[in-house]
Amino acid sequence: MTEPASRETTEWTWAYEGYDPRAERLREALCTLGNGYFATRGAAPESVAGPAHYPGTYAAGLYNRLTTTLDGRELEHEDVVNLPNWLAFRFRPHPDEGPDGEWFTPDPVHDPGAEPGPGREPGGHGHGRARLLRYRQVLDLRHGTLGRSVRYRDRHGRHLGVEQCRLVHMADPHLAALRTTFTAEDWSGTIEVESAIDGMAAANTGVERYRDLASHHLTDMGTGSEDPDLVWLRCRTRASDIRVVMAARTRADAEPDRLTPPTRLTDYRAEQRLRLPIRPGRPVTVEKTIALHTSRDTAISSPLGAAVDRLRRAPDFDGLLGTHGAAWERLWRRADLDVPGESGHILRLHLFHLLQTLSPGHTARLDAGVPARGLHGEAYRGHVFWDELFVLPYLNLHFPELSRALMTYRYRRLPAALRAARAAGREGAMFPWQSGSDGREETPETHLNPRSGRWLPDNSRLQHHVGSAVAYNVWRYGQATGDTGFTHAEGAELLLQIARFWASRAEFDPAYERYRIRGVVGPDEYHEAYPDASEPGLDDNAYTNVTAAWVLARALDLARALPAARRRELAERIGLRPEEPELWEDVSRRLRVPFHEGVVSQFDGYGELRELDWEGYRARYGDIRRLDRVLEAEGDTVNRYRASKQADVLMLGYLFSPGELAEVFARLGYAMDDALWRRTVDYYLARTSHGSTLSGVVHAWVLSRVRHGEAWRHLKEALASDVADLQGGTTAEGIHLGAMAGTLDLVQRGLAGLQTREGALWLDPAPVPELSEFGFTVRHRGTAVRVRMKPGQLCVGVPRSEEGPVRVVLADDTVDIAPGEERLLALPREPGRPAPGTAPPGGL
């Protein structure tokens, strides 16, 4: 057993010492670099896809559809496309090894004289292999670069040092670069370098569960060269017919020996080859710069012409590094975050990946949504789920223009949601659980249980609550920004069409004198059907019904708030009938919420399910986060038990303040007081396996005001979920963007209790003792506001450069803070919170 390679962090770096093939794929995901337009995993440039490594480059919103024949059935699936590998770069000392000399690979070989460090595997890999003496990777969060330091000894005893730095340009979204510096310590000779754009292995093979699915999305590859140091590769996606071009420029600071030919072109690979003289004290540097364009880009005549032209005009690495670093500096200023200790290090990493995936400067100009696993891998096939529910509340207070663009992704797919509702016999908009290029339902019909090896029906498309998430984001965006230009136009149309869907989905049941929503799946995801039922779906999922009632009420509020002319125009546009608002009012007040044993039921009949032997299963299996897979492998089903994968009912405490939650229950004719809510929290906490990275975020949020110790435990788990890969191999397939953004939002809206309503910032802090000192900057309706929390006090300031004052409400105090002013506010001895029913949701 080898010792795993260590990880070291400083305030602005994330470093790994030693080579550990078991951890490389995880590191590659966590060391991904991107700019919102495209991203590249942190794979070693000389690596190829295999058990230890997986090079991957993904462009935002670039999907392709394939058909796989599986068990006699044809399954259509759409995936984010793994593009050709622009990083491909390898080297070897030459000519002593001859033309068949050994290219360097990072695979370690035991060497008693190697520099100390973990991750080195004992035993040889055959005679003649190079010995790896040092291997270090450093992700620089401040400047957005990934560095690598390698030292090795070849089979002739010669020592070579290699320093690499790469970037995916944050100022120019079409550029990326890799700089490599070679240092010969004790020899003189020649280094041979091969720099390539490699399309030979461009396939989606990064997720083992999808191994039986068709994976080759690119076709019609071709290569060419323009200048002596510039080559290109072009291709297109098979079904979506998107043309993709990568161009690469490779230059050295030493005059290369003449190679014939200096380029090697095949249909699938464009190579540039250099032989560089090297000797002690004279390092040699090679710079590789690439440009990426697709036919989805605007203001270009062709992807090939645009890529070649952009590359010809691109500066050298230092020039790129300067403008790239300046762009990151601007981002960090707007996303100011100051949290001490290891928690702060991880939160900064989370923010880094959020800004790389959803860049205000670039993503906001694209037709792209929130990919649940970032642009960091192929898990979930790159699809858009409800994760924007955890992402947009953070962005609203920092980059509202980005929030608006991401909601526009949904608005552009409103016609598809309208068609889906009509096909299901409903009105309004039924948004898909998984979305991709055009807004149709992308949820697969089957999924693989890797524990049992069986393909099983996937009924998660019944999670219609995704529409409520879209509506929630529209409403909260309006509260945070006051942007009536969006909320009265695209936002109003989204909200009203989602409300219309819920009104048509609800069925009146005379036995209860209430409306019911049947045949759905809730956020829990474990429960897809009743035990032994022939059809999937559950009735009266509490989360679904309560959020549907809230959406209907907000749609009515918004309709009343619209200017009369706009209200008439919108009603005509969507064909709103005069009797519909009356139905919405009725349904919003009479949707059924089930209860059992003095708590809110997750769904009708939940209390009739069996209790699970939690301790017995933990004793037998250890980690039972994915309890559904454990039970299915045993021939059982989680549908029979009171067991949840993640927060379901408790999601209501994440979305709504105590006052808002009490208000929506009161509207439905139910009492929701602290005692009932606490019983409900306790009940489901004891029955949740936390099989999702979102679970820790939600439970930390819900518990932060009532049980600090447990809140901190869940917050620690949320922080560690990706960096420690708590879900057991999932992070290597792509980071969990919703959980990362959720931890950031937990600080600003959960622990600081920050809300935006009635044109003011409302603060109701509930810090946990382990995280009671922190600070951040938000933008409130265009004005920057600094918030600094310390034990017992809160400091709020507005920079002198801002134009107007900001109103802040803390407990019973209301203060107006002028530009250039800071106010120190004392916190109540016990963090307050609104009494039930006293915190209205506010208006737009």
C-alpha cells in the first residue's frame, strides 16, 4: 500500500505534492481551468485517457446527441462533448535514445535516491525507465493558473527539471496557453518536443457508468498548417452539426534544430516537433498557445478563419498572463470573500470554480445554463438540473447580469416547456428535470447501478418541482435587483406559465376538500414509487405542493404589480383566460400537505413505510450514502423504507425564512410553528443518508439557528464533499457546482441572515461558533456593500465611490449608510429571527 500524495494549501493556492495515480483524476477535476466559454481539466499534458488520467476540454452549451442500442432498445442521449485535446505535449532527451527513445511519463519508478515525498510506488516498472524524483502541482486561485514542477533522472543518469504553467484566458475566452521550461542539471544535449492537437481519443469515456453508451461525438476531422509554427484541427459534432476548430502555435526561445518535416498532419492529429539544444545553466522555454472557435460563436465569418486570425494576433505567454491576471483581479474584487482558516481556503476554491464555470464576462453572452457538474467532467452528461436554485441566490448579490443571462437560458426554452406540458395533457410550462441544448427532457430512461451491474428504470423525470425552482429564481432575482425590465417581461412570462402548469396539474379531491398533485417525485430522489406499485410516482409530495402554492401566490402578486398595459399585453401573449387567476387563488390556498406522527409527511403514505435498520446497514456496509444502490443490489428497494437521500421536506427551510414558511402554510390553512418545524427537522435528520453533496448545505442551513454543533458538522461535510471526494469517486467525474455555490451562499445568506426586500438589506445573523468571523462584499441594486461579521458585532460599509446610501435593517433597527460611511452594529445576544408570519416575501 503506497502512502497517498499530500495536499497543501495556502490562502491563495491549492497544492499537491507527489504523484498518486489513484488520486490523479480527482486532482484533474479540482485543478480544472476555465473562463465560462470553455474549460480544460488539470490533466498532465503528456497523459492520455486511462485509469489514472482523463484529459478533457468542454465548451459551455456544446452538446451532441447519439443513439445507443442497449438490451435491444434504442436509447437517445445528449452529452456535453469532450473536444480534441489541445494540451497534448510530450518530450524526451534526444538523440541518445535514438528515434525510438522513451517519452517522459509521470508514472513513478522506485528510486532509493529520489527526493523524499509521498505517492511513490515501490517496485520497478522494467529496466530503462526514467525515475521520477519530484512531482508538484499548484493551482493558483488568485491568478487562475495551474503550475507543475517535475524532476526526473533518465536511464543514463541525467537529471532534467521541468516547470510548466498553463492558463485558460479569462479576458479573451477563445485563448489558452501552456508554457514549459526545461533545465538540464548535469548534461548537454538535445530535447525533443512534440506539441499537438489530438483528436484521436476525443470521445466521452470519462464516466465508467456510461461505458455501454455511444461516445464518439465528433466526425469529419481534418488538419492543416498556416505558418511554420501554426497548425489547426477542425471537426464537427455528428448530430448537432456544430463546427469546432482549434489552432495551436508553438514557439521556443532557442533556435530549434531543423526537423523534416517540422509538422506532422493526419486526419485526427496535428503535431509540431522541435529539437532544442540544452545545457546546464541555459534553460529552454517552449510556449504553446491555442485558439478555440465554434460555429456557435457570433461575429465571425468562419471558425477556422477566426481561430487562425486570433492566434496570429495573440501575444506571448507573458502578455497573455498579464491580461489574464488583470481579469481575475477584477473578478476577485467583485466577489470579495474573507473567511479565516481552512474553511476560507475551501470556500475560495469553491468560488474559483464557480467563476470559471459561470464567468460574468463570457457566460453571460452565451446560450448556456448551469451545468450541475461544471465544465469539469462528463458526469450527468453535462446537463442542467435544478442546481441553479443553489447558484443564482449567490450570483444575484454579486453578478446579477449573470443571473439574468442564466434565467434567459430557461426563457429561450420556454416554448419546449410549453410543448412538453401540452404533450402531457397539461397547460403552461413543464420544464424538464434534465436540460441540454434545446430544452427537451434529457433525463435517461435507464441508469446503471454500478454496485449490482444492472440497468434500472430512471423515473427522476417526474421531478416537476424543477419548474418551481425556475420561478423561485425569477422572484428572488427581482427582489435582489429591482430589475423590472426582466421581471415584468421574460420573468413574468416564465412565472405565469409555471403557475398555469401547477394549476392544471392539481386535481380537486372531494374526500379532502383539497387539491392534490399526484404521480411526482420529490427532491429526495430515493422514492420513485409506492412499494409494489406498477406505475412510478408519489402523491402530495410536501415540497412539491408547498412550492407550487408559493409559485401560484407569487404569480398573482406579480400580475397585480404589472403596469396595466403590460398586464394586458402579457395576458394576450400567453392567452390567459379571465377565470384562470381565480383558479390560481383557490389552488394556492387549498393544496394538500400530508402529516403523520406530528410532522410534515414527505409524501402521502410516507408514515406507512417501514423503518430501516440504519445501524445494521452501517455495520454491514460502512458508507451507505447511496443506500438505494445498496438495497437494489440486495434485491430490495428503498421505496419500502422511511429513508431519504437528501433533504426533501427540509428544503422548505432552505428556500424560505421562518416567517415566509409560516405564511405559506397559513395560506394553505395549516399552522407552522417552531415546535412543528423542529419536530420535522429531527424526524428527517434521523432518516437521511446524505447521498448528495447538496444535503450538507441544506442541513447546515436549516440547523444553523437551532443546533450549532450539528450545523457545523454538516457545513464541514459540505465543504469537504468535493475536495475530499466524500461521495466516493464522483468528483473525479466533475465538481458539484450547486454544492460549491451553496456553501458560499450559506455564509452570506445563511450565517449572515442577509435578505433583500422592500428596497433594503435585511440582516439576521446566525453564525456558528466555529465560523463567527467573516466578511464579504455584495452588490445591492448596483451599490457595493461591505459586510464584516465579528463575535457580537456587525460592521456594514459603503465605499466612497458609490453614489447613494443603502438602507440596512438589523433586528428592530433601520439605518441608512451613506457612501464613505461604515457603521458598527451590535448583534442581539441571541440571534433574532422573524416571528412566524411577520416576514412578508416582499414585492418586485
